[in-house]
Amino acid sequence: MNRTVTLLSAALFATLTAPAATAAQATPEATRYQPYTKAAFDAARGTQRVLFFAASWCPNCRAADADIVRNLARVPAGVTIFKTDYDKEGALKKQYGITYQHTFVLVDKDGKALKKWAGGKLDQILANTRK
């Protein structure tokens, strides 16, 4: 009996402390729009990478973010959009010449800017990533 209780307790503990998979992690689309990290950006090298310089205080950025999230299934498998914190990513802003939030940059496999545009939502991203 004590062994059974111990095993059940251990199983319950493991279940409760294991990281839960969120709906975003469970879907392939989730990797198509993600927060910028250098590691994630480098890992997506084989895709068309778009940096979205967004600020939490910017109403246009919030609208674009909501539009991307709402229409995530429309983002093609070969496109990765990185939500890049305008207020925290100073080195990236300098690298790409970003002077204001709500700016998008399509970069090549080496990280060089191919296109840069200001404003818009998912439709503009898709238009700028069409081959």
C-alpha cells in the first residue's frame, strides 16, 4: 500500500510540475510568429525572416500584432515573423536603420535587409514576402 501511494504521489507530482504544452506550442503556425531572440532568428535561417519592430505603447503596433495573431494560419510555412521589441533591441535598430516603431524588415539568409517598410498589417507582410 505504501509503495502504491508513493508511486501515485510521484506520478501526480511529475504531472503537475511538467511544463504544459500551450496551444501556441502545439501548432506549427506558432513558430511563424514569435518574439525575437537571436537563437530563434538564427534557427529560422532557411525561411524568409521578417523583423517587426513593435512597441507595447504603439496603437498601430498593437493592431498589427492582433491582425497577425488572428490570421496566423495565412502565414506561409516558409515565412517567419519576429516580433522585435522596439524599446529593447537598440543594436538591431541601429543595424537596420530603424528610426520609429511599426517598421518591418525582410532579411536574407545572411541577415542583410532586402526590403524595409513602415506600417501595415499581415497583408503587407505577405505582399512583401511573395517570391
